[in-house]
Amino acid sequence: MRVAVVGVGMTKVGRLVDKSIRDLAAEAGLKAIEETGWEPPEAIVVGNMLSSLSEQENLGALIADYLGYRGVPAFKVEAACGSGGAAIAVGYSLVRAGIRRVLVIGVEKLTEAPTPVTTRRLAWASDADYELVHGPSFAGLNALLMRHYMSKHGVSREEMGSWAVLMHENGYRNPYAHIRKKVDLQTVINSPVIADPIRLFDACPISDGAAAVYLAAEDEVRRLSDTPVWVAAVANATDAVDVLSRKYLDRLEAAIMSAREAYRLAGVGPGDVDVAEVHDAYSITGVLGVEAMGFAEIGKAAKLVHEGRFAPGDKPTINPSGGLKSRGHPVGATGVYQVVEVVMQLRGDFPGIKVAAEVGAAQNVGGVGSNVTTTILRR
Amino acid sequence: MTSVQRLWRRAREYLGLKALKCRRCGEVIYPPKRACPYCGSRDLEEVALPRRGKVITYTVINVPIEGFPKPTVIAVADLGGAKVMAQVVEGAEELVEGAEVEVVLGKVGRTVEGLEYYMPALRVVSDKSPDEGDTD
């Protein structure tokens, strides 16, 4: 049973003071349903990590009812920053299992609480008993990997800094992006240190937002869309939540496993991908993500970005949305944003930088690489 | 934030630097798991990690999470083949990759009840100062 995306929707990403979780979910979700000609979904899957910041759990029922689909099976899927991709994986599996129309909504409202509270909760994606008890922030955990990676592979501060420059260059043209501002390399490498060696411009912003993908079984597709995009593969893989029991600190094994499996299922390789959205919560995450996708050898991605690779015009073009750095990172929604963005690239209607593409990939990473979903899409 | 209950539950393990060793492949497993993550064996034995080792990587966190010092200095150290995370509470100014460290007891943070708590922490063993050796 083949599965296609027959509708997408997303909200602008940002600090959206006048919108709550249900408002965001409705804006993105109803847009995706509207694209199908208002076809009611048979199930709704919600990707979200921290709706507790809004004192709101039970998102499946809340959103199903609020959108006008009371009675429809609906529930939340959580995999930290990888919740959106995990929700796509579950939604895809439901369609393959016989539910013909599934709406996947990723939603996150991180600015509902003061930033220190949100920062503390984001660190809950780490291992509470063996990491968090010692006090690392989430940036701190990624900083441990960044220092090790730079040292082991002889990567300079300038080379790592080029990631943020490229992301802001791309995101500047994305009307949905949170931070639409070009930055130069000197600004990046002289920005304030958050968790040495991670600086402000190595880190994604704290964002609100929602995105939705309407998945349909093959026999429904023609009726619901003139521009379907086919889901060639969805593959999820896990690693230890703690970074301590991993063999290597200079790679994300779950991202590597997830990408390999997605390529195998789709029958394509890294060289076939025209456009990819990878998960750059921090510069180091983006670099490790590019390497896990097989677009660069381990230790080489930052150097390649510094040399000008992966920019618009290159194959693959990476993060034409601006990535988590510029588009923003509404954590449980991010993985769904990525799929929406790749779908729009394949349909040719992404409103920012356009990439002529037949094959696209989205990589969503939860925790410090502990829960990764890779989705491959084709026209 | 952690709590007295959560710390008490693992106090013996934390303070004794307990880890597991796989009887089949010989790997040291830390944090503990119910099976060896490297070979899958469930034939595991408890071991105590050595109190000296070398820094693999570290970070100085200028924007710490609530309940922890500013800055929070965190290192991952190799203690007998295990990678262990801990705060660096002494000698942080001499912290580099490869630095020799010793496990000490350090006041690392506050619990949800507002109590300060102690955990195994790291002291950087300076090349310059005379080596005092193990103090336990």
C-alpha cells in the first residue's frame, strides 16, 4: 500500500503571543485538510514534547474535538525534539495498516512559560538519573559533542560557524521563518558563549509553531489531490538517551541507522537526494546530521559547508528553509515542518528558496541523537 | 530538578561509582542497562569504577539550568573504560581535553525540596601542584 501526502499546512514560526496550542494546531491542521477539499481524516496523530508548559496534556482528544472531528481516534506521540518525525512514522504506519486518511499535526508552544522554565524542561530530553542530575543544559550536552568533534577532526571555529551563515542566508527568504536575518561569519564566531564552545548563533531559537501533513492511502490519493507527493520511506531508529554509553561521540548512530534504513526502503542513495531538511538544533547537530545522511564523510561536513557546498544550486541543497537555526525549532512540530517543506519543494510551491527536486529527505532528531526519523519523499 | 527520593534511591550506586561489566564481551557498561548494549548479553556483573581518569570532553555552561551553579562546568571523563559525566568542582581553570581528574564529593545542585545535594564530582589534578594521591 503506497502512501502519499495530499495536503500540508503550517503556521509562521516565532514567539506567537496571541496563539495557544489549539490555535496553532487548528491553523496548520485545517490548512492541510482544506487542501484535500475538506475531507475528514479517519485518525489524527499529534507530535508534541512540552504541551505541559501550557498545562495541557491529552492533546489528541483536545485537537480532534477543537478542529471539528469529535469521535475520531487521536493521540499524542512524544520523542523529545524528534516528536514530529515520530508522529509522521506512526501516521504512516497507520495508513499502511489500513486507516486510509490520517492527519499528522506537530505543534509546540514553548514561549508559554518563562525561558528558564522552558530551558529546564528541554533538558528533560536527556537522561535524568545519569546526566541531568549533574546539571547540564541541553546546549551543554551538545557542546560536549561539538568540542570532541572539532578536536578529533581538526575542525576550526570558522568552519563550524559557516553552518549558521548558510542557514540564515536561506531562512532570510522563508516567510515562515522565525529569525529572518542574514549574519556574517564574524558575528557568529563572536556571539556570546552559551555553553562553550556553543555560541548564541550556533543554537536554534525557542519557538512556537505548528505544521500538518495529511497522509492518504493510494486508492484515495487521486480523489484528494492533483499534486500528491509520495512517501517513499519512513524509518525511525533509537540510540541510548545518555551520550555516555555510546561508542563514539563524533557521530549520531541512530541518525546513521535511520538514514540507511530509509534509503534501503526507498531504493535510493544519498546521491539521489535533491533537497534535504536536516535537524540543526545546534551547528554540531546539523553537521552530524549531514554526515549521517551520507552527504559527507564523518569529520568533513563543516569543512564542506565552509567551502560553499550544500547551498542553493548544489545537490543536495540542504535546509533551504533555513533549518532549525533560522526557520526555528518548535520542538514537537519541527519534524512535521521539515516534511511540509520538502513536500512543497517537490510540488514546486515552497514560498522561499526553491529547489528543482524529484527526491527529498527530512531528518528529525530527538534528544542528543537518541530518537531519529528519516523520511524520504518523491514526486 | 531531582528530589531527595530520587537521589536516595541511587545513593549507593552514585557514591560507589558503580557500573556493570559484560562477562561475555568484557565491555564496561555505564550507565547500567539490563543488557549489554554492545553484544546483547545479560550476563553482567557489578564493578566499581576507578576514581582517577582522563577528561574526554567538557563544557562551561554560562546559561545554567535552574538549581545549578553559574557557570556549571561539566566534563565527561574516562574512568576505567566508562564515560562518566560529572561537574568539575576544583581546578576548572586548568581543564583541557586529556586532563587527569580525580573523583571527589562535590555540592552540585539543589533538589526540588530546596536542599543542596552532593554527588561524585571531578577535581582536575594539576601537573604543577604536588600530587596528593588518593585521599579515600
